[in-house]
Amino acid sequence: EVQLVESGGGLVQPGGSLRLSCAASGFTFSRDAMSWVRQAPGKGLEWVSAIKSGGTGTNSADAVKGRFNISRDNAKNTLYLQMNNLKPEDTAVYYCAIPAAYWGQGTQVTVSS
């Protein structure tokens, strides 16, 4: 059974940082590209960032480019999202996902003073 469990969300002030983690199990993590997506209150899903299976190729949405960094540790079956210089518009539930297949339960990130 595929499981993706996100953690690391919380309340942070504008300009602050958070690091999200996603623990993966039930599939061969090292073989799959992975993504982070988010859903802000009252809005649809928004793709945030993606990383290739080997970890050497990444891409991010323009809204987070230069502030967020996606990475992975295939030995630990874990996906990460380092979020810096957070803005109120980054407030959302963040999900890790196997693109077009599975996603976790999400972790809430709230950016507010």
C-alpha cells in the first residue's frame, strides 16, 4: 500500500522558514519522480515543485522559484521542501505526491503575523 506522510507544517511569520518532509512507503521511492502541490483556502490545487527520481533535476513554479527548494533522500525514502522567505500567499495545505497517482494527507502551512 502506497503511503505518503507529510510533516513539518505550522504557523510562521512572513519572512520565516519551514522545512516540510514526506515519508514514503509501499513503493520503490527511488524510481519515481515526486512533486509538492498545495491548496490554498477556497482555491484549487497548485503545483509547487518537482524532482526527478535521481534527485538531480528539479523545477518549481514561478511563485516560489528562488524561495523554495525541493530535495530527496532516496536512502531514507523521504522528500523535502525547504521554504524560505515565506509570504502570506504561501498559506495552504501542502501535499507530496507521486504525479497523477497518489498524494498524502497534507500538512498545513500558515504564514501570518
